[in-house]
Amino acid sequence: MKLHGNKPSQFWQTNEYAKCVDETIEAASAELRELSRKIHDNPELGLKEVQAHAWLVEYLARKGFKVEQGKSGLETAFVARTGSASGQITIGICSEYDALPGIGHGCGHNLIAISGVATALALKAVIEQFQLPAQIKLFGTPSEEHDGGKITMLNAGDFEGVDVCMMLHGANADVVYTPFLSLITATLEYYGKASHASTTPWDGINALDAAMEVYANIGLWRQQLRSDQRVHGIILNGGQAPNIIPEYTKSVYTVRARKYEGVMELQAKAEKIFDAAARSTGCTMKFEWGLHLKDILTNEPLAIKFEQMMNGLGLRYVSKEEQQSTLAGSTDMGNLTYAMPGIHPMFNILNLEGINDSSVSLHTREFAAAAARPEGHVATLRVSKGLAMTGVACIIDPAFMRQVKESFSNQLH
């Protein structure tokens, strides 16, 4: 075993399943590094991840996975499976590979892509070596940053029959209980009347006034928001020329809260602001709310097992309460955790010592650069081993799997 940071525990050095996981992932390290760098150096936006999709599909097929493409209607989605379809349990793992506009892999999706592959490779090896009655499905989920590809795949039935679904996400800290927020986004349009801004401005109805009124009132509203609520947006179209009273504007606003109930509360208040701007300016208005991304419903038994496995690899976490005290962004993985038991741990790609580093944040060029460094690769392999062994526990321990499902049922009710 290659040692990274603290020495692995006796469990990781002697347990036959853990040794298989470790050896499989280490053996694939160079190939996974090459795959990660290709995806990183060729960033593609959501639903346009043609190269990343092709590289991943080709690699998985070469490793013996049966790969299905585009089942959900998303051309850059895939499902790679291995093991017995009639197995007692199906473990789902997710990979993401879309980039951000302007800053490339500022969310480290190149590492998320190979973390899913590494985990699936390890589970495949365990199932085959020990002849376990289980199936692995690796889901290639496009456009997490924009279109919520997992939700489309979920609604299309791609996740049907999956008992547990898990994934990993690079960050500037190590977190098991990820405090992701629920969100929903509105597209807002105002329609006024154009006129010459100098000769007859009184004949116009200014749609930009309405858009600016919303922007200003949301800014004023923020001072009354709770610490676990967020509202933010941009104006996409503010008019055509400075000498024409704008007759049309288009804005986009996102509201976030800890839970869906909180999102609905913010939605209602935002709609009042939208309506007030229309009435005060004389514009007509149209708005539409998009996909609802749910918060992460972390499965407690899975989280505890994963943390135990990572402790064995020398990593220590702060308390659950402290992990959840700092809010994160939002993800379409949340919807999956409401459909089946799951976890979504974050792992530090900046260092291997478990030291939180707030100097480099996600969705920045600095984080994109970090996602290409060797430290991030090593951190990805280490945490993939922990996730794989969490999946192994689901397969070999029926009592543990019952706890996972009972906990999920209790969370929903």
C-alpha cells in the first residue's frame, strides 16, 4: 500500500476486501490521472461534454463494464454496469464531468469523474474476486452545474432498482455531512413599451425600471434573511440601446434555503417583489420557476461507515455539528438522496493533512488550478477507497444494509 499522510490502520493492511480495494485503485492510478488531466484541460459545459463522455465510456468499456448511453435522452449521459443483475443489492456511484463557463473545472469535476470510476473499479474487483451477489452501476451524470442532469436521469428511470447511491466532491475541507442547500431558480421577464429616450420618454413604459426595482428590493430584502437563506440573481437583458426606453428585460434569480419548505417561503416573497415591480412601472410580467434541487439527505449509517473507513486511512473529521455549521452550494445529488439512501462527502484537494483551507474557494480559477495538481489526485484516490469500502459493507453485511434502509425510511417520515 502506498502511504499518503498518516499510516493506514491494521484493518486496511489486513482486511481482504480493503486490500483488494486499495490494490485495484493504486494499480489504476496512472490511467486515472491521465483521464483526469484530459478532462481538466478540455473543459466542456453542461450537455456538451462530448470529449469527457467519450473518454469515460471508452475507458469503462475497456475495463469490462457494460455501458449504456443516452437512456434518459441526454446524449452525454451514461450508465456503466458490472456484476450480477440478479444480485441481492445494487450500488450506484455518480461521476460528474461538466465545467463552468469562463473558469473551467472550478468545481473540480475532473476529480469527481475519476472518483466515481475509481470507486466502481474497486467494487467491481471485490465482487469478482470474492464472487459476491451484487451489481455496480456507475452513472455518468451531465450538466450538474446548469441543467440538473441527475434529476432528468432520475425521472427517466435510470436509477430504478438502485439500493444505495453515493458520490464524492472535491472541496477545500473534508466533510461527511455536507450542508448543501435546497434551491429553485426563476426566469423573470418584463414587457413595457419602447419610445425615444430623449424626444418622447413619457410615451414609454420602462421594463428596465421594473428589473432594477426587483434587483434593488431583493438587495434590501437580504438584510432580513436568515443565515441559512440565500437570494441572488443577474439581469440577462437590460435593453437594446441607451436612447430607447427598454421594452423588454430578462433576469434570473435563485433562492436557497436549508430545506424545501424554506425555499417555498422565499419563493412566495420573491413573487411579491416581482409583482410589485410590474404594478409600480405599468409593465406586464412573466416568470417561471425551474427545477427544484433538494438538500442532501445524508444517510446516517452510510456516513458513519464512510467516516470509519476514512479514519482508518488516517483522516479525522470535526464534529457533525461543526461540519454542518458552514453552508455549501446546491447540487442535483440532493434529489437522489430523497429517492434512495445516499451520501455526498466532500474531500480536501488542497492538502492531505485534513486542514481546512478557506483561502481557495470552489468556483474560482484558483480551485480549477488546484484540481490539476498531484495532491488533488492523491486525495481523490484516498477518498475513493473509503467510498468503495462503504459500498462493500452494504454488500457483505445484510444487517448493516437493513440499518441503512430503516434510517432512510425514518428520514422521509
